Amino acid sequence: MNPVKLIVFSGSIRNGSHNTKLASAVSAIAADVGADVTHISLKDYPAPLFDSEWEKENGVPASVTELGALMSASDAAFLASPEYNSGVTPLLKNTIDWLSRLKPHPFKETVFSLGGVSPGSLGGIRGLFALRTTLVGLNAIVMPEQLTVGGAGSAFNEDGSFSNERTQSLATAQLERLIDVAGRLRN
């Protein structure tokens, strides 16, 4: 059987982003547990601020169509999302809004798993609730587990792996379950 195709990305493109580090750590673990991982940066898929008038005049940006095709070709997705004011980053929300304009939109084809990291102890959980609400509103299948990592400044080793064994174990278990569910649903 072919390995589950997993796309991984962060809702941040900031240099040194803790959530980009989370996406990298998750990508490495997912590859170790047998997924075919594609790790991307939203920096490579720029899109203007969503505006239906702009869309009417210009259509969906080619970058969004390309990202949508990549997502549709994936069985699963892991989104590492920072928390901005208890919500989703503007970049990630804009990306989701544009992707939802594709017909069919890729959210119905992919099983999602969420994670976040923050300097505080909550690990971005409030932002993940907002992200979950948005994805479920688009009829996405979103796994119940969420990987929340607090203490961002000391959460990763120099090689990008998790510095805490418990976090490593939780991430591995979450990814194994995501891969299992996505594999079952694609058949």
C-alpha cells in the first residue's frame, strides 16, 4: 500500500517562527512513522487579501490554485498555527478563504491535524479552537487531538527536534493516528 501523503505547513512566515519550527519537527516525525511528507511554506503561495470584487476581476490567484492542487493530492495535512489575539493568523485565514473559493475546495478531501506553539503555557490553544471552527465550517475532517506546545523558547533542540520527550511522544502518537485515519479514509 502507498504511504499516506501528508502536507505540513505553518500559519506564519516570520523568520524564526516557533510554529515553523513546529512544522519542521512534525515533518521529521511523520517521515519517521511512514508518511510521504511535503513540507511547504505559505511564503511560496502568496495571495492578495481576499476580496470578492478582486476575484471577480482577476479570478483565483494561480498560487492558490497550485496550493489547492497540492492539498487535494494529499491525504492529510498538519497545520502549525500561531495564535493571534486568540484567533488565527491573518495569513492563514486569508489562505483558507482563498482555498475555499476553489471548486471543489480541498478541505473535503483532506484529514487535518492541528498544532501550535507559543511562549506561554497554553501553546496557542485558543487560536487552534478558532482554526478548528473555520475548518469544520468548510466540512473538513479535523482530528480531535491537538498538539499544543508551551514555552516556545526552550521547546526545540538545535537540530529542530523537540527538547521534551513527552512532547515528542505526544507528537508521534498524534501523527500515527492522523496517518492511520487518513489511510483508512482514502480506501
